[in-house]
Amino acid sequence: LVRLRRQLDKVVKTRALHRAARKKVPYPIVALVGYTNAGKSTLFNYLTGADVMAEDMLFATLDPTMRRWIMDDGPEVILSDTVGFISDLPTELVASFRATLEEVLAADVICHVRDISHPESEEQARDVREIMKVLGVDAERPTFEVWNKLDALDDEAAEAVKTRAARNEMVYATSALSGAGTQVLMEAIAEALQGALITEDLTLSFAKGRERAWLFSNEVVLEETQTDEGFVVTVRWSGRQKAEYKAL
């Protein structure tokens, strides 16, 4: 318990560094959340080709890992693998654990990865949703449920899960181990990201050099026209990027 607290506290202390680095990233962020052993790191590895530890171990991913992910026929994004949830977390660790999940608040799209073969999968899913609500993740944030570990089921059970998933919007059945179902999931994420982007015109005076530089460095500018007073800049950006711009 003491070791876990120290590790969690170490992660909490790096939040500001992660957020500062993330503000320099001009790409949308997709966050993977879910219980320990749900297969988040395995899915992360499959999608990005990264080699992140995927172990049957509590808090195997203690420091959220982020990797650039170039999607087929989709936008370039940053994929974030977050700390896994556990059942019956000791009270004295709850605050630190929640602090590690602040990564999720910066995400443009969330993938809630579930071990669909686990006998307590539904209870675990409720826990995750509750924590997300407590963290302040808004209901409008595109959130996919990824029913993972089809490979851990027999053929009949796997087919039943796929049928159930197909009946539900924003739910996808996958095996991160074999890659089954991941292509359809990727297409859905790409579509959600495109839908989450807003196109609008900004009017900047010549004095707004810092703001104009931010827009170009974050690669959100589609078009720019100079006027007598400054610039009219057409941008296409996510809600997260817009909020960061307004905070300048």
C-alpha cells in the first residue's frame, strides 16, 4: 500500500508537466480508460505499434503513456493509455488515483475499454462511468465502449457479444490480442474526431501576434486574409484547442 501511494503521488506530481507538454501538441487526443487487465495497454500497443508493458498487475501503467497515432484514412492523433481502475481501492488512495485520471479531461475522444469476458464486467463499467462523472467529463464528449477480449470467450459467446455490441451505438467488440474488430473501431473514432472539429472565422488585430502564432503552430489554420485592421483567420479545431486558445 505504501509503495502504491508513493507511485501514485509521483504520477500526480507529473500532471502539470504532462499538461504543459500536451498544450504543445497540435493533434486531437484519444484516451483509453478502464479497469486494470481490461486490455488497454494491449490495445494501445496494437494500434500504435508501441511496446508498453501489458501485465496482469495492479497499476501496471502508472504513468500515462502517450504516443502519436497515424490513423488509416483519418486524422493524426495522440493516443493516451491511462492508469487502470481497481476494485475496492483503499480510501487513502482514492484522491491520488483520481488525480492521475485528469488526463481524461484533456481528451477529445474517450475509449472505455472493458474486459467483456470478466464475470464482473458490468459492475466494473458502472464504476468507471461513476468516476468519469465525478472527474467532470461532460456527457457530450464522444465516448466509445470497447468490449475487449473476445479471444477469451468461446466461439458461441464471442458471437453473442458481437451481436449485442452491434445493437448498441458507440459500442465495439474487439480482441486487442488478434486485432479483431479494431478496424471498425478506428473508423468510428476517426469519424467522431472529424465531427468534433469546428470550423469558424476569427478576427485578429495586428496586436494579436501571440494568438496568431499559436493558431499556426497548432496547425488549425485553413485560410487567412489580411484586412486594414489585422487578419481574418479561418480555423478548424477541437473544443479542447479552442479552450486552450481562449486561455492564452
